[in-house]
Amino acid sequence: MITVFSQSLRRWKWQIVGWGSVLLVITLYLMWLYKPMLEQQAQLKNLLDAYGKEMLAFFGGAVDLFSPAGYLNFGFFSYIPVVVGILALLLGAGLVAADEEKGTLDLILAHPIPRTALFWGRWLALAVALGAVLLLTWLGFALGLPLSGLDTTVGELLLPHISLFSVLILFAALALFLSLVLPSRTLAASVTAALLVASYVVTSLASVNDKLAPINNLSPLKYYQGGNAVDGLNWGYLLGTLAAALIFTLLAWLLFLRRDIRVSGEHGWTLSWRWAAKKG
């Protein structure tokens, strides 16, 4: 399993470097921007009031933009699950289905590599890859903190990343599960992306529309704390999200153990009525 883990990490090294370095620069700039923003506090408050709470709902709802939690949520953590979620769901959907569609998975399993070792080695590498991207993101915040004047600590800045990691690992697990159920990894990634965007929209609008509360209870992003986590993690939300991710991962593992590996290409939809007609 260690060999599979290290090989998978090497395969994803440029994704880690690319995503992580871009997010590091963005967060460093965001921290630098806080102090000049405070100097224009009165003008910005008038501008935000003009937008209205419906507009602000997509950036964390009605929060104090000039507090650490409000600023971090508005400027970065409110929308970043959708951005980095793209990476998570692509890695999850292609964890085993990519090699299967290329026709190399059966060759890999022809070697003395147990399916369990292959699955969990790659899954652990995926989790470490996402963690490494978020670590580089946190590094940007940490480097920019002395320049910002933001009233928080580097340790508190790590807490929103933990909440973000739980959401990313959940959608990665969902994409992995769907890749073993649906005909192709492309379809699995597309369905997961649609669910991610729908979750984002529902949770954002639920902060200004109470009628969406029942639907929002089913939205994974309701349990994502974002920048508000600098004031402390909600361990119930965090553990619940991780538990859901574990369930999808275990289901995917069981499906993979019982899977008939195809030589190459995508699966097709099985239409029993067509099969019955041909048989007759």
C-alpha cells in the first residue's frame, strides 16, 4: 500500500504545486488587502448596504465584514469549496475509473497487488494531496498575517481549512462512489459537480429565505463553517461531514472489491427490456 500511496502522490505532484501555489498567492494578497480596506471602512459599509443582504448571502450572509471571521468568509472561504471542490471531485472520480477506462487497471491488478491495498493507498494519497493544497493555502494566510493587522492567530487561521478539508473529502468520496456506479468517470464528476453547485446555491439562499431550511438540512455545505471557524470549530458538523465521507468511501471500496474490471472504455447503460427483446 505504501508503494501505491507514494506513486499516486508523485502522479499528482503538479496538481498540488499548481493549485497550492495559486491559492497561496491569492490568500497572501487577501491578507495584504485587509489594512487598506479598514481605512475605507465607512465607504465600504455604504456600498455593502446598497447591495443588500440577498447579494451578500452568496459571500457568507449578514456578517461583520471587518471582523476576522467576516472578512475571511467574505473574501475567501465562502466560495472556495466550489473552486477547490473541482479538484477534489476530479481526483475522486478518476481514482480507479481513470485507469480502468484507459485499459491499464487490469494490468495493474495482474501484479500481486491486493485490491484493498490499491484502493486505500490511492485514497490516502488523495487525502494527503488535498491536505497539501490546503496547507499551502494556509501558508499564504500565515505569511500575510503580520502585514494585515487582522486580529487572529496562525493557529486560528488553520481551523477554517480543517472545515474545508472535511467538505472536500466528502465530495471526493461521493465522486469516487458514483464513478463505480455510473457508466463513466466523466458522468460521475459531472453529477458530483452539479450537487456541489446546488448545495452552494441552496445554503447561500437559505440564509435569507427560511423556506429553504428543510432542503438546506440535506445540503453538505450547511455544515461547512468557512471563515467562521476562526472563532472555534463546530465538532458536531465536522465529525458528521467526515462520517458521511467515510460511508461513501466504504461503499466505494466494497463495490471495487466486487467489480468486474473492464478492459477499456466506458460502461454503458444496461437496458433490460432491450436485452429481453433480443433474447425473445
